[in-house]
Amino acid sequence: MAEVGADVVEMTHIAKRFDELVAIHDASLSIRAGEIHALVGENGAGKTTLMNVLYGLLPRDDGDIRLRGQSVSFRGPAEAIAAGIGMVPQHFKLAPSFTVAENIILGAEPVKSFARIDRFRAESQAAELGHRFGLDLDPAAIVSTLPVGLRQRVEILKALFRDAGILILDEPTAVLTPQETRELFLTMRRLADSGRSIIFITHKLREVLAVSDRISVMRHGRIISTAPSEGVTAQQLASLMVGRSVLLRVDKSKAHPSAERLLEVDGLTAIGDRGETAVSSASFSVRAGEIVGLAGVQGNGQDELIECIAGLRRPVAGSVSICGTKARHLEPRQSRDAGLAYIPSDRERVGLSLTSQVWENLSLGHLKAFSRGPILLANAAKRRASGLIRKFDVRGATDVTLARSLSGGNQQKLQLARELTRGTRLVIAEQPSRGVDIGAIEAIHRILVEMRDSGRGVFVISADLDEIFSLSDRILVMYRGHIVADLVADDTDLEEVGRLMGGLHEEPNAAHATSPRERAPRVH
Amino acid sequence: MSIEAAATWTSFTLAVFARSLLAPVAAVGIAIVAGGVLVAAVGQNPFQVYAILIKGGLVGWPNLSVALQLTTPLIFTGLAVAMSFRAGLWNIGAEGQMLMGALAAGIVGYAAPSPTILHIPLCIAAAFVGGALWASVPAVLRVYLGVNELVVCLMMNPIALLLTGYVAARALKAPGPTNKLPDILDTAVLPTFSLFSQLNAGIFIALACCAIVAFFNHATVRGFEWKIIGLNPRFAHYGGIAVRRNALAVFLASGGVAGLAGSEQVLGVYKAFYDNFSPGYGFDGIAVAMLAKNSPIGVILAAFLLGALNAGSGILQMETGVSKYLVQVLQFIIVLVLAAEFSFSWLGNRRRPPARSAATEKDPMTEPSG
């Protein structure tokens, strides 16, 4: 291991272009031995691209990378791994039907005579590594049976098994509960103390301040600042990221919900894509004039629940009532007619047609207003689209540009513009700020609060607890297909919701558990 | 709209238009160059060969009328395929649908005597229904059960050939040595207007169909919905379009238009249903639709290109001894280049920096709903 505090990685004047799109301009970054270095920036700022250049996944167009003083130019990840760089990708690349140990050694198998895999050595080495860094795992467990948090440990162990001195973690907390996140941070600290360097990519500012030694901020493909994390505030970081000061919390008055229930879900049960019971008799309601947030770690049935409400999935039991229209299953056409505006999280596949023009995307669901008999009044639809583009501040769009050419935030505004102008009383927004930059998040949140204040019912589903807390008047928590809590936002806190998201309500004394380390190990 | 905005808009549409022409023009260009190399390799002068091809296809009314005759069925089949492709359905069964349409027109043409003013429309309607019925098999299997329509269409083509062959050779065979149905009645004959070819009034029906579909695509709500279904069926379903009902309608309409090609052949060219009359107009329709990028007006141009090449190829073989199959080679190269362009853009999308994880693909056409 290199001497603590010395620069192990120096990236200087890196540039990377994709055709005409310049993803990285002249970025310089140095990583010291034994530090946790956070790389923050909005989506599309170039964080992942920069790390892919370091990891050998993408060739650089310009600049130099020095690893422990030596100039290097990796032709692929294999060479980067051999040089001691490990990456834990955002979307895990594990063989689900293999055991933990098999996944860890895959491609670097310890062998006995006659090229036989030394399973015993593999398992004991894996277990020993895990133990040393607080990554306890059963080496014989099958990966597909593990929850996401533990799969992430497998990825980390995989990198450590290959002797990674520099570990890149790409958005590692996106899929974790607050407790799992804290455990991960403890592990990261142990790894750093052992002299390894951690590069931590994220856009969650609270986490950055909690765990990192130094912070580099990326904006528009440039590293615009690198500083020790002591003394930096979240506000400062946020304004560096977007280039101006933003409010992280929406200003909203107290809700005045009426008694009218715009959404009523009763005993809803749904089967997921793999045949599992994804939603188990969920019941709740959303009233006019309130924002209800649905919190939960991804994959606990939220997607299936919303699909059922929106008519994209057929429930096996229970009923959904939208503004008084009640049925087991309403086709999207029917739920829309009943009064639902739905902003899906999957913009690219469900909420937009990326290869269609903006006006076409804005006109779906509004066709009645732009038809005379069978004839489509395309010019009127285009004029309305131009008006909406201005009203919702969709940047870089004209009525005829392709939706694909817009950034994530502007695509989201396109969805909002279409859905919120339908004059409906119930709004369901799924992951409204996913892939959206901070500037646009603020605007989107403000729009949702306006909707509430104008007497509509708003139901927000988010994997981001900050978003849930900043918007909601009432918070529902979903865990393994059940709605496990219905809380008043002002009477609860991140800690409680986080515990419920992690399933701790199942343990009798969960409320008194003070440290996540006291939890029963969830290894299978 | 201000003058400036109008100017930007115009240059924008011009740019889009120019870009949409790029691939077909490049494909034809590459085919011409590759074909020239091939001709040179067999010891002929490529410039001379192309000159004869062009002359044989275009110069002089006799040649041109043959070219137009060969263009007419391709307009129908190309339009049929283009309609389905635009809605994201891969109807490559136009050959079989055309044969069934031809059979229906042939039967109504001789077996249902009626005045001219009724008889021709009756035969054409029968052809449309015949094609649509044949298309209903892959359509229903695709839309309600999610069976791949490519496979079903491909299998339906030889079935149609053998079935119509059976009818022409056994069940309804006209007396005589040829496997054909009895000649259609004079009241059902589409007028021809050339001494040199069988060019007939069917070409006006074909052009009218293209105009109707072009209008439908651009100016009607249904046309808009079909396009959205083709570009993103999940988005269409989410947005309240009845995806399955519309997909079924597209498929049947596409089969019906392919059936019209059969009516033109029977009523205009052969005056009877003959077994195995088609040199593969239904398959060439796929090339036409690809070359036309699914545009109805483009279909007219692409069908004429292939029709003229086919007309020229006969002359070419007579005058130089270069096999008329050279033209087929050219046609295949065009299709290959266009298919390559398709896979290039597909590869290009995949090689972008990795996007978010893909949710499980779901096909609203086969989702158990609607």
C-alpha cells in the first residue's frame, strides 16, 4: 500500500467526446491513498464517464492518467483491475445463480492441481476478507436469494479479492435503506483506514458530508472544485453543483385536506413479473388537498402497486377507486377518463415516445381536444405544444424536436406538462426527480405543491427519502408488498421511516434498537 | 408565426427531409457500384449494362409501359408492408395475402355476373377481404397470444401458394391444360391502355390508395395513434390508446391492401386467376417499404425504381446475355444496405454510455388486458 496521504491517482486534463457531445472537458482529479473522495455533480455532469475513463471502459481523447506516479493507458477493465483499480457499478454485474464465493472468485479463481477450482480456499479467503472489513456474508449463499444491500457487499468483496487499492463506488447508496447506508459507510471507513482509496460517486449531499474526506464537484464535464469536506455545507455544495443557490426544501403551507377521497385502494393484491406476490392486500387512500408520499426501498412492490392503479397491470384481488370510479382493473383509458394524471418513472419506455416529436408526446391523451371527427388538428396541437414548452420552461425544445434530444429534467417537464394540463383531480408522480438535475427538481416540487393547494390529491412515490419528506403531508411505507405504516409527516422522522423501510417493524423491540449493528444478520 | 420562425421551421423540415432521403439514396448508390463491380467481374462493361438497363426500363412508351405494369403490384404490396411496419407490426406475408386476394377476385370475377359498374368494385372488395382474412391468422395470433408474426407470416405464404394452386388445379379448374380458374367475365376486366404491355387502370387504384393512406397517416387521429403504437406501444397503451384493437385493424388493413395487388393482377393483367402467377411481388413489397421508409409517397417512387429495373432486365438479357437476375442482385444489395443501416443505428444506441437498468420488457399488445 502506498504511503497514506500521497497521491495514488492523478488524472490531468482529461477530455472525452462522444461524437459532437463533449462529455468531459479538461477535468483534473487527484486521489490520495487512504481517503474517501466524493465525486458529486448533477446527473449528466460526467461523473460516471470520468470514472469509466479511469477504469479503462472508455478511451480518453486527451489528458493523462498517472497511477502511483506511472503514466497509464488501460485498454480495458482487465488492465485496470490488474493495476489495482476496482469498480462497484451502479447496476450489479453478478451471476445470480452462483454462490457468493463463486461470484467473488469468478475470473480470478484459486486453483489446485489439474486446474481444479480450490473451493475451500475460495470460500475461506472470501469469508476472511469479508470479516476484516465488516462485510459479513455467507460464502455459500446463492446470490439471487440475497437482498440488494448484500449483493453490493459481494461486488465490493469481488474488487477486494482482486487486491483493489483504489475502489470506485458508483451511486452505491441509491438502492440502500438508511441503515444499510450507514453500514456501508462504516465499511468504507475501514477500507480507507487500511490505506485503500475510495472514490464515492453520488448526488446525495448529506451522505457526502457524512462520510468523505475530500469532495470534488463536477459540473458540465469539468471538475470545478476540490476541497476538504470539513466546513463545507450542503447548500454550498448544491450551489456549486448547479451554479446557483437552490432551495433544498420546498416552502409549503400546512395541508388542508378535505374528506373527499380521490384515490382509494382496497385490499389490492398483485403478482409480480417473476410470479411472486408483489403487493399483498394494500389499502390506503389519498384525499383532495394533500400530498401522500410512498416510501420504500426499491423492489418492495411500489412499482407493481402503481402499475395496478394506473391500469398497466391487472391485480388479482382488491379494488381501486379513482375519483369515485371503482373497479378491480381500469384500463389506462378508463382511469384517465375517471380523473387520473400519472407521471411514470420510466420516461423512456412508458411516459414518452423518445423517437416522436415533442408535440406528439404532448398530445397523447389530449386527442379529443384536437380532433374534428376523425380528422386530427395537428397545427392546433403544435400551437398548444409551443405554449406548454414556454409555460413549463422545457429547455431546448420546440414543438417538432424529438423527445430523445432533451435532457432527463426537460423530458420530465414534458411529462408534467402533458399530465397536469388534463384538468384531472388526482395526480400520481412516480420518482418525479429521478435523473433530474437540482434546478429542475425544485421546479417540479413547486408544481406538485401547487397542485395540492388547488385542491387536487397528489400521490408521490420516491426512493429518495429527502424527496418524500420535503413533499409529503402523509407518508406511507411499503415493505415486501405490505403497506406497513401510515404516518403524519410532521410526527415522524427519517430514522423511523428508514427503520420501517428496512422491515424492522417485524422485530418486537425494533423501536429500541439504537444501532444498526445490533440487527440480526440478514445473511441467508 | 413570424417570418424568421417560419424560415427556421422550413429549413428544419428540409433538413429532416434530406436526412430521410440519405439512407435510401445511399443504398441505391452502393448497390449500383457493387453491381457494376459484379458486371465487370463477368467481363462486361458496367456502363454499357447500366445504359441498357435504363433504356430498357424508361426510354420509349413500350418500355415505360412495361415498367409501369411491373410497378403497379409493387405499389400495393409495398404500401401494405409499409402500413404494418409503420405501426410496428412485421407483416411480411403480403405474398400470401396477395394470392388469396387474387383468388377471391378470380372467383367473383367469373362466378358472379353483374353490371360492370358493380362487378369491378365487387371483385376488388372480395380481394381486399381475401387478403384481410389471410392476414387475420398472424394478426390474431400476434395481438392476442403474442406469437411472433414474422414466423407465422412466413409460413402462411407457401400455404397460400399451395392452397390457391389446389383450387386452380383441382377444385375450380377451368377446362384445358393450364392450371387456372375460368376467365373472368368481360364486366370485371380493368381496362388496359397500352398495346405493348398489360398496364391497366389498376395503377390509378394503386396511386389512389397511396394518396388515401398518406392522408390517413398525416391528418387523422387514427393515423396518429397507429404511428405512436409503432414507435412505442407501451407509451400508446399508457396514454389510453386501445393498442390491441388498433394493432388488429392495422394488420387486417395491411393484408387487405396486399390482397388488392391480387385483384389488379387478375382483373387487369391475366383476366383470370392463374396458379403461381406471382414472381414474388409480395416479397419485393418488403424491399419497397424499406426503401420508402414506410412513406406512402415513397412507396410509389421505390416501386417504380424496382419496376423499371425489372422491365430493363428483360431487355438486358436479350441484348447482352447478362442474366436478368443481375437486377435481383441489385435489389438484394439495396435491402442489405438498408438492413445494415437499421442494425447500425441499433448498435449505435447500444454503444452509448450505459443508461439506467432496463425494467422488464412488457408488450402491451399481449398484456392480459384491453
